[in-house]
Amino acid sequence: MSTTRREHQLSENAHDFIDDAVLTSYLDQPVDAGQVRDIIAKSMAKQPLEVAEAAVLVNTTQRDLVESLFEAARS
């Protein structure tokens, strides 16, 4: 099965405001356990997260931190 990637066309008056390089740089950052816990606490306090903070959560792979993230999501 062959998969082809279709490029999305922007509407006539739109512009691409997402900087792929910036997003990739966020995802290339090392994850700090204390930072993950702080971000989870911020989220649980119903405070909005910055894009960089969301990237930290997406990058979290340490099992206990992932479980903490899932616990927070469940509650």
C-alpha cells in the first residue's frame, strides 16, 4: 500500500503562522522531572500552558512521570 502526502493549501488570505523549526526545537529539549511535575501542577490549577510546556509533556517518557501525567488527565 502506497501512501502519498498531500500538501495542504492555505486559503487565499491565510498565512502559515506555525514555525516548524521552533516546534521542533521544543521537542529536542531534554525533559527534567521537576519541570514535568511543575507543569502538571500548573495544569491541574487550571492555568493555561505555553507551547513549550506542552512539548515537555509530549516528550515525557519516564514511566513514573507518564503515569503522573495520566493520573492528572483522568482527574
